[in-house]
Amino acid sequence: MEADPCRVHAYLYLVERPASESDIAGALDLDGAAVTAALAYLVRWRMVQSVGASLWQVGGDPWDMLMSALEARRQEEIAPALATLRGCRDAALRDKLDPSVRRRIGAVLDLAEDLAAIDTQARRLSPQFLRQMVGLSGRAARFMDRTFGSRRDKR
């Protein structure tokens, strides 16, 4: 996320109440156009809501905010990406491209389809279960970093 939308989102989250565009601009020392653009970006990703007369707010639960943003990205990106990759695969077959090119396109398509399938199944799980799984996985990953060191430490 770009800096201005990130700052606007953080401000709205931290103030815990609806705020006007002028309140946001004053608090963050942004001009009105920057605030308007940031809010438009956040609306597009379902990360902010308009409430009342020119007031804006974000949800109070970080998990709900994440899920809203993921759903917006899912709708805007996954289906078009799969369609594009399938079109590339079909064109590669139709145009009899080099087998190595077809294999590489197929590998990317397989990965994208696998991730889409995982996403579809994950959405069947309850939000509470997903929270628990993410929390447990995060704790396990941090434990492994402390025990074995981070891969970033070895670069």
C-alpha cells in the first residue's frame, strides 16, 4: 500500500471514531486532494467506510480489516489472473510454442490454480478457526526463527 493511504488508514484506526476529510488532512499534514485519493484507494480495497455526512471510519478488528481487503483483492485479481494464464496456455498450444515455454506457462498456471483452490477451501472455514490457525502458525514460525535462525539472518 502506498504511504498516504497507509497513513490515512492508520489514523482512522487509531482515533477510533469517524473523522472528516479535513480532520484527516489536518492531523496528517496532507492536502485535500491527497486525502481524497487515499480514501478512494481505501474504499476500493474495502478498508474504509463512509459514515454519515462526509465522515470516514475503519473497523476496529484488524482481522476483519484484513479479510475485507483480501476479499476485494480476490475479486479483482484472482479470476483475471487465472483467465490470463489459461489464455496464455491455450495460445501456446495453438501456436505450437516451444515445449519448454508451454511447460513454464503450465507451471505458473498450476501454481495459481492450486493457490485459488486453497483460498476457496480456506473461505469455508470459520473466521475463528482461521484466526487460531494463523496465530498458531505465527507462533510456530517465530519459535523456529528463534531456534534455528531466520533465513533473512543468513543472507
